Amino acid sequence: MKQAKIFSVVVMLAVLCYGAVGFYFLPLATFQGELARMALLPESLFGWTKPQPAIDKRWMQQSSMETADVLVIGDSFSDPRIWQTALTQQGLQVRTESWNTMRGICEDFTPWIRARGFQGRFVVFESIERNLAEDLRKSVACRQMQYHPNPKTDAAPRPPTVSYNVHRGNYSGKLSTGIQTYLNVMAYERMRLREDLKLWHLPNEVTMARIENGCELFSHSRCTESLFYSIDKAEDIAAGALKDIDTLNTRLTDITPIWVFVPNKSTAYLYPEKQFWKEAEHRFNAPNLLHMTQQAIDRKVIDLYPANGTHFSTTGYLLMGEEILKTLQQIEPNPAIR
């Protein structure tokens, strides 16, 4: 009987200790941004805290292929349909498709897109910097269009988050993840004391960089540093990408292409001297989004790219949309007229 009581007490103490440990560590394993999740660093340190603009979901509605004035083919920077609100608020009908469904700009792109019902003049081809050279090469080599439908293409819009609680705890995660996150915080706090710290390579393809005047550019707690994707290159984009655009433009008869290239976050903050965007602007009238990001950083726009993620904030997306709208209006003052 005595042994049973001792066993019960031991079990109860073990459960209480596990609960206490879990209550302490699990809240750290609550991630909103992909870079914070990859690096296992908590939102309480790297989550953005300044509210972003609210977007009315009526401006995010998807048009049909037949009624669209502008067709957008893009990646995860276009899928949320945020920057497109700059166009829809001007009365333009916009349809957004993903590269995952289109798979490229093949030789038969123009007759194929017309056969699917698109009657508009403008097609926006959007790509993030890290993928654009490979995407362009694949398109040049593509002979015949293949469409892979995705039910998410016409899903109801989800307006972006205006704000969130960086201290909100998630108690359903793995305790081991919480403990590892805690250990990473301890290592980070030691590293950041070094005055010579410029770059710190973290696990899972994440790099931390110290940003000059970072607290004027970011709203997260440790605003002197930001997270970046390690695979992003410091080198400029090879000139072959421009030649590929020339090749693809010959396929786009009866269509006005708008080439949109989004700078990697690391390019905007760490390697802004790249020249590709100037060349693309000069040769193809492409919106110069690198220049846009530099202007925003010079104006000290907060969280243009939040520290915990790789994508624009809502503010950044809206600036992107304004640049694309300007390009459309330079070509045609009333782009809705076919």
C-alpha cells in the first residue's frame, strides 16, 4: 500500500514537472513567419508589432478568364491577391493564376490563352528573384502549354492579417521544439553582444544579419537584426535572363506583357546595388521593384519585408501594386479598354 502511494506521488510529480516544463517552453514554439519557423526563433523576438493596412476583401475577388482585363501569372507573391487590389480599385478586372498551374510560357501560349477565353491585352508575369532565371529557362524550352487546375485558384479571398499577438502561446506543439527554440534564443543572445557581428548562419537555410538603423526599419523586438533566406545570392542576375525575356516576348503576339520581378529580401536590404532591374526597366519597361524597395527603405517604411518572413508586408504589396498600375497606365491610360 505504501509503495502504491509513493508510486502515485512520483507519477503526479512527473506529470506536474512535465506540465511546468511544457508551460514554460511551448509558447516559444509559436511561429507566424516562415523564417522564424525555419530557424526556430520565437515570434516574441522577431514578429512584427506595428499594424498593417486592412484590405477589403471585395477588392480581392477573382475575375473569370473571360471577363479579365489583366491576367496575372505569378508565384506566392501574387497568390494572396493583395497587390492586385491596386488594380481592382481602379475598376480593372483581374484574374490570377499560379506558375504551378501554368508551368510556363510555352510556344503556343498566345493561342492557348485566347482559346481559354482571355480577351484582355495585358498579362503580368511575376516571379521572385531567386526563381526567375530558372523559370525563364523552363519557359523558353517549353513547347506546349499544359494546365493543371487547382481548386485554390478561385477560392474565396482571405484578407491579410492586420496585427497579431507575438506573445500568444501554442500549447499543442512539440515540447522538443520549444526547448530547441529556447536554446537558440540563448545562443542568439550571446551572439548579439558581439559588436563585430554582421552575419550569422543558422540551421535550415536561414541567415541573420545586423541591419544599419534597423530599429527605424523594423518593428520586432530585436530590431537591430533581421532574418534572411540563406540560398539568396549576393551576385546579380545573369544577363541570360534578359535574353530569355526577349525570346519569350516573340511568342506574345497580340498581348502586352508586364514583366514583374520581386527582389529577394536580402537584395533589398543587403545587396541593393544589383543592376538587373535597371536593365529590365530600360529594355522591357518592367516595373523597377528594386528601386521601389530602396525608396521605401530610404523613407524608413517599417516592415517592408517583416523580419520573420521572406515576403512583403501588406504595405510592401500595396507599393508593388502601385508600381504595376503605373506601368499599365503608361502604356494605356485606361487599361480596362480593350
